[in-house]
Amino acid sequence: MASSFSTDLKLELMVTGENSGTWGDKTNTNLNLLQQAIAGYQSIAITSTNTTLVMTDATISDARNAVIEFTGTITANATVFIASGIEKTYTIKNSTTGAFTLALNQVGGSSVIWGATEKNIKGVYLNGTNANTIDLSTLGGQISTSTALADFVVGPNELDTSSVTEVKIASSAVTSTKIASFAVTSGALDTASVTSVKIAAAAVGPTQLQNTSVTAGSFTSASITVDAQGRITAASSGVAGGGTFVPKVISAGPASGTYTATAPASLGGAYMYAGGGGRGGDGQNSGNPNPGGNGGEGGFGYYQFPITQPFSQPYSVGGAGANGSQPGNSQSTGGAGGTGGSTSIGTVGTVTGGNGGNGGNNGNSPGNPGNAGAAPGATLVGNIRTHMVGANFGVAQTNGALLIYENSGT
């Protein structure tokens, strides 16, 4: 009768009278297999695909080891399979890298699973059908209380900073009588002991803060002094409305650029004039000149705007519209004048140019004036040219102009 093999460790079970002359070698093989099952260790690199450990008859095999360490980088959840029917215990260490689960499964049964961040050692036993965990959650008994702990004193360096948490202290366990005689002296805590994570949100109130020399109260347009710890050590009220208005941009059209507010400025003002429309060209009527219409005045207005730092806006200043053409023959109509260019500051506002006048022999009418109706609209319209001594901007056939002021002066 031929030899058979054990179910769990695949040892060769020799029949009496068989294997004459090889019995000793086969016995040594069995002893080596037993040694692997009792004390064997093997490091096995796995990947993200499923891995199967084998137990081969009468042969050193990876599934027979007592201790197995799984290594390698996994990029997905991985499972290691062992054939059903085998009954065995293991000590298994999960040394894989990668935040994914690792499962040990006896084919067809339940698994022992390591979580995505659970890189530790587990005791495992196979009952032939399922893989089972051996740990504190599955063991019986309890940890007995020792009277030797009654006189135990915890020194300042015997607990790390994260050992004592609120879940480890029973509700209402710390009473005022238990801490009444306890005093923390200036040298009892080092500078690194009290950190922000150890102070609950909103736990430090006004009564815990040391007073400064600042008198409590409200301050308008305040001038303040702050120390290196972020405390206000001096404060006084200033003059409302910021600094003196000073000109920052003075430009005649056609022109463009970018206005960037000076750091302290909080309010700006702008006089904006659009270009005037061009005059219509003269016509001829049987040799007699017939003058064209004047161009319309460019729009104008004053815009006041808040400045939120940093503040930067593009601007453009319109030029005058071109005069209409004058053909010069005996029966002809002069060309219409061109529209004056608009003047604008980014999101602040726009004033539009005046329309060109009609050419002679075509009604002889002037162009329409521009306006300041574009959003957000000027805060002051009308004859504001009186605000600029000697200014003659924005009228017919003239360039526009732009003046920007800000309250950054002293």
C-alpha cells in the first residue's frame, strides 16, 4: 500500500513495510516540514493582485510557515488565499506599503482583514473553513486590578503629551477639592508644554488675559501699536475721512494707462471728460459754401469711488472726433464729423464722446453731446469745467481729459 499525506501539514504517512531503504530520508523530510510548521519564518512580497499560498505534499511550502511577513507595495485592496481543509495557526505581520486593505482568506470562507492603515501583527487560526483572528477582542478573561498601583506616582516625564485624553477621565471625576491645593508655579511648565492643541476653542477668556496700557473704548480712524505677541499696546482716534486729496493722474486724450492707488488711499475721485465730436465738412451749393454743423460736446462728470487695497484699474482718455471732409465741387455735401472718444476708468465709470456734426448740404445740424450715464454714473454733472481754471476740455472738436485724485496726502 502506498504512503498517504496528512491533511493539515502534508506530512508523508508511510505504511508498515513500505519505503525500504528510503524510510530515513522520508522521516527527515517530515521532521523538516514539522520544523517549518513550528518555527519557520518567510517574507513574502505581494502585489495588488490576489496571491495564493500553497501547501505541497512532503515539500517545504510557503503556507506551512509558522510566521509569515507580507511585504511589497499594494495599489489596491489585496487578498491572500490558503486552500480550504487546512487547520493551522499563524503569526502574520502586515508590512506592505500603500493605504489599502489586506485580507487572509481560506478559500470559500471568511477572512481576517487588515485595514488600510493597519500595519501590525495578528494571530490567525484556520479551522479548515474560515480564517479567524486571535486578539484581545476574541480572547476571554480580564485584566485584574493590582493593589500595587495604589501608591504609584506619575512623574512629569512618565506620560507623553497625548496619553491622558478626555475620554480616559470619567465625567465629573476631577473636582475642585481634588485640585484646590495644587499650584502651578512659573517654573513648573516648560515653554513647549502648553500648546494650542491643548487649549480648547474659546477656553481663554478676557479674565485670563493680562491688561495692557490701552484704555477700553471705541476709536475712530485709529492709530494703533501692536507688539510682537499681537497685543494692542496703544490706540488713539484719528481724523475721519483719511488723508488730503492729491492728484495722481492728469492726462489729455487720446491716451491710456493704468491707475494704481497708493497704499494708504481709501477714497478716490475723478473728473472725466470725453472727446468732442468733429465738425461736419462744408458743402457747396452752386458755388456758395454751406458750412457743416459743429460737433457735439463730449460727456463729462465727477465720479467718487471707494478704494479697497490693492486697487488698480485701466483708464483711457478719448480724443477729439475727426472733422468731416470737404469735397469742394459746386454741388456736394460735406462729410459728417467723427464721434469723440469715450473716457473711462475700469469699473468706476465711462463718459461718452460727442457725436460729429452733419456735413453742409445735409441739414447743417450739430452733433449730439456725449453723456455720463454709464454705470455707476457720475455724482456731479453740468458745467464742472469751472473746477479746472482755464480748462477747455470736452467741448466740440477738442480732446477729452482725465484727472484722478485720492486721499493719500498728509
